[in-house]
Amino acid sequence: QVRLVESGGGLVQTGGSLRLSCAASGRTFSSYAMGWFRQAPGKEREFVAAISWDSSSTSYADSVKGRFTISRDNAKNTVYLQMNSLKPEDTAVYYCAAARPAYTGPIRKSADFGSWGQGTQVTVSS
């Protein structure tokens, strides 16, 4: 089991930037893929970005491609989500997730992630 703790959310104006962090403990961090998801009020949780265990591959939702960057530091057991050019439609609770042991690549389906953080609120004002 993996324990995940997100931080870095907050209120930002349209066009601003935020960097989310997710600290992991438990299972060996460098052995599994990581991802970020988000859930806006009244909407289903959606995939945002994912990164392979060794940072060699990444995957992004079309809605954030070119604006968000996922990265990880295996020495610090931490995954990051750099969010630039934020829009009001990016407002959501953001969750980091650890892939199930079978997955090392940048997977996208929430069912393939076995551990989730508590979430951090990101609000983008217009």
C-alpha cells in the first residue's frame, strides 16, 4: 500500500501558475507509474497526466497538453504537476495516484491506479 499526500493547491487568477506536489511513502516509489486526476463539482473524475516509473514516458489529457507538465523525483519519492496558463475550467480537486504494481508505464484509466491521495483544491478565478 502507498500513502500519498498532495500539496500546493490554492487560488490563482486566469493565466497564472501553480505547482502541485505529491509525496509518497510505503511501496518502493521508483517501481510504479504515477498519475494526476481531477474532479470538478458535479463532474466525474478525469485523467490529467501520468508518468512512467523512470520518467521516460508521459501522457496528458488533451485539455492540458502544452500547459501542464508532470515530473517525478524518485530520490525524494515525489511527483509534481506544473500547471501554467491556468483557466477557470481547470478549477477542481486534484488527486495524485499510484499505479497498481503491474503498471510501470504512463497509464490513463483510474481503475489501474490502486492508491489515491486526499486531494488538493485548485481554484482559478476569471
